[in-house]
Amino acid sequence: MRVILPNAAATWGDAGAAGLAIITAIVLAWIARRLLHSAEMRLASREGVGALDPTGRTQLRLVRRLTFAVIIGAGVFAALLQFDSFDRLAGAVLASSAVVGAIAGLAARQSLANVIAGITLAITQPIRVGDLVEIGDVRGRVEDLTLTFTWLRTPEGRHVAVPNELLMTLPLRNDTLRGDDVVPAATVWIAGDADASAALTSLRQLDGVREASVDEATAGGVRLRVSGGAAPAGERAAAEEALRESALTALRRAGVPRPAGG
């Protein structure tokens, strides 16, 4: 039996060409990122500000990441084309494209959904970099919006990554989309047989309380909501905590009973 060894020179030549393609892609991606960053700085200086507004920063970050991903992806594809085995594999894939497409679609559904959601978020701008938001039960300031995740920094200093797809389905509250001030609100519970009118009267007499109302009545008690005056968005958590403590103190002084164990 005669064994035919592959041409070593051709193999090394293909590997060198593939490496050159990847290096070229990395260099081009770096140049593109620098050019886009310089463009951002020029736009900011033209407007006479140190940095673009949240809308501009969010959109430019998306453009930079998309450009980087496309260039690197093209470089990897060009590198793979240097090998004859990839040509044969590509031919086989094209021959069974329907099956492969279905399998790939199922495997990558979650990632693709996050990428599409990220692009949609950057275009529609329900949240922007720097906004104070509440997504589901997570509250924090948007530090970065990537193609797959939105990064929040909570008031406790923790970083939370929220998949972009969830932002399309979960309730989203943005306190800084229309302005820098928010209206803090807090809820307190009283016993079900307590005098709700007397409780509301005591709450409305508090300094800084704009409104007090019954939010919900259940078998276990009555939930009251109080809202205060406008406060900076970054101070909402502290303002709501102070509002809640003041409301609880007022209810104790008025002799309004709290729910058992509450």
C-alpha cells in the first residue's frame, strides 16, 4: 500500500495565508474602532460638550461593536477559505443547507435573539448608557449596552448582566429618559381592620409628601402608597427609603395598627 503524505510546503503556505488574514482582520478592526472613537470625539467637540449625549453614545457603541464583529468574522472566514478541507466542508454544508440551517438556528436561537434585541434597543432607545432603569426586579444605572447583554450597576455597587432578549419582554422603567428628576414613591402596609382614612390623613400631613392613596386591599392588610416631591434620579433609592421611614413613623404616632408580623 502506498501512502501519499500531504505537501508540507502547501500546508504551511495555507496556514501562513490564514494567519495573515486573521492578523489583517484584527488590524482593520482596531483601526475601525479608533476611527469611530475619533469621530465620536469630533462630534462631541463640535457640539461643545465633553461627551455625546446618552443617545449618541449608545448608538455609536453599537456601531463600533457591529463593525468589529463583521471585520473579525470576515477575517476568520477568509482564513478558513485558505484550506482545501474547508472548501469540501463548505460544499457538503451547502448540499445539506436546509438540515444544517435548522440545526444551527435551534442552537443559536438564544444568541441571535439577544443580538437582534440589542440592535433593536440601540435603535429605539428605550434605555441608554447612563440611564437609571428598573428591569423586572433589578434596578441600576446602565453602564454598557452590548450586542448580547445590558450591564447595570446597582445602588449596592454590583454589576448585573441582563440578556437583551429579556428587555423586550420584562417591564422596563426608565427614570431618566424624559428628564433628570424623578418622583420617589414608597408603599407601607396597615392592618386590614385599621382606619384607612385616618392613616391617609396622617400621611398627607407629612412634610414632603405630595400624595397618599390606597394601593391595594387584601385579606392580610391594606397597602398604602405615598409619593414625594421631585428628586434627582440618582437619589431615588435614598429618597424612597426616607419616605418609607417617615410614613412608618407617622403611622405609629397616629396609632394605626400594622399587619401581624409586619
